[in-house]
Amino acid sequence: MTPTAAYAAPAVHAPLEPTTIERRAVRGTDVRIEIHYAGICHTDLIQTADGWGKGIYPMVPGHEIAGVVVETGPEVTRYAVGDRVGVGTYVDSCRTCDQCRQGEEVYCAQVNPTYNALGRDGSPNHGGFSQEIVVDERYVARIPDSLPLDAAAPLMCAGVTTYSPLAHWKAGPGVKVAVLGMGGLGHIAVQIAHAMGAEVTVLSRTLNKKDDGIALGADHYYATEDPAVFEQLAGRFDLILCTVSDALDFSAYLGLLAKDGTLVNVGAPADDITMNNWALIPARRSYAASSAGGMKDTQDMLDFCAAHQVAARIEKIEMKDVNDAFDRLHHSQVRYRFVIDMTKFNG
């Protein structure tokens, strides 16, 4: 075991504080990664508030991890010391089910999250708000040299969470895509959908971020606080990607879909959602959801983003400022993703 400096929430709703955790010794197919940058996801707020059930404390959040390999196990074949790599929302799975064999490990019934979960040995997993992490090479992705590590970190969650459904539902030329929400996920979704060749519309509560949305590739931008928008855009879109974490009135948004259109929710609201079935029936519309992608999608996404110059717009902070960043994120006061500079770690 190796002691590693980290920041952890000691209890539910408690501020994060410096601590020391133990990382396992490198095993056969493990890689040890020196973490250079860690993105702050809205999920980190939810988990440290027990929003998805009782948490495991002390909890070290962080599943948007970018760094460099510093040690490899004797059976590692994919990576070498010095490689630029990333780790996302999970660090293990059963490895034998259909989902795992297809490279869609995130849908494995035994998928093992990066933190707030127990590993195979029964000890708690600790996330990326730490100096190092040890992960089996299967759950590590290669970050292309053309992607800056700091802007690549959020791609390990926000990037693949938006790329995966856009690819699965075949966003591309001739497809009208609406991105609901212009935040940490939404601003990446706009870039990816634009790079795929789709006609992209942003649906945001206000027009405050319109200039940013257009600059990132949106063709159109509407404020949903205006009720007339729902009449104006009725039946318009082939695909709506919802990136907000609130339980919205989804019946209203389903009405914006064309015949056979699909609304895909990646925002994962903590509260139950409601909708009227008659928002679906008349146009054979669908409501769906999608998780962060499997390892194949994750690597495809990173390569795609490198080829099309897609990256997160970030505000870098030091580890000591993480609680202020949590508070600002809670109040939507960031454009568009906080990234902790772990090279300036101060515990």
C-alpha cells in the first residue's frame, strides 16, 4: 500500500478536507497514474450530499481524471511509463458479460464506480481528488497528445456522457439536434454535435450564454423561459439531449420532437420525473436515458475530440479552493467546468 495525499468529505454535507489515503500496490495489469488534473462534476455534489443513497465516508470524489503513467504491472500491454491517460466514472466491471465483451462496461451489472463504492477486495474506492490512483489498464484511456491534459480531464465524464448518446442515436448531417442546458455537459455536447455535422440548437433557460453557444458551434439558441418557444419549435427536432439535472416538465420538451424523435436524458435528476404518455403517442416519440460510455466509446470520444479540436472550457483552481468551487457549482457560477490543478496540490 502507498500513502497518497487527498481531499475527502468526512461525512455527508461536510466540507472537503485534507487527508491521507492508501492506494494498493500495482498488480499484474495495473497502472499507477500521477494525477495532474481532476474535473469537478455535478455528480460530486450529489454524491457528497447522499443524493443517490447513503454514501461511504470519508469520501474522496473525482471521476474526471487526467495524468501520466508512473508505474506499470508486469502484465500491462497497453501503456508505458510516461503515457498521458485518463480515468472516468468507473474502474472495474465483471469483464465477462455481454456488455463487457462489447466494450460497454458502464452497463455491466457489476460496474464498479471510481469512488463511493467498494472494490473487489472490499475496501472503499477513492476518486481523483488525490495525487495518485491505481487502476487496471482496461479502465484507462489514452489521451492524444493534441489534447491539453487540463481541458481533457472533463472529457472523461462530461465528454463521453454526451458523445455516447450522440453517436448511438446517429447525430450527423441532416439531423436536427437540440442540446437542453448550456452547462458543463451541454457546452461539450454542442461542440461534439456540431463536429458530427448535425444542425445544433441550444435550449437554455435564458439567453445569457447565447454568444458562447454560437461560438462553440450552435446554429440556433432559444430561451425556454419564453413560453412561445415551445409553440415555435413544436415538432422540430430529431434528437434532444437533456444535460440538466433538474426534473423538468418533460412533456413540454417531448412536444418539440419530430415524428420518431427521441429525447435522451443524461442529466440524471435525483427526483422522480413525470410526463404525459400522450406527449409520446401521436408522433411515435421516445424518451430514453444514457449513462457515461463504455471504454470503446471513451477512447473513440477522445480521438474524435482531438481530431476536431473539441475540449472543455475550464476554470483551473487549486485543491485548497475546492469547497468554494463546490459552492459556486451549486449556484451555477462557472463557465463551464472547474478543473483542479493537482500539480499544485496543497494538502
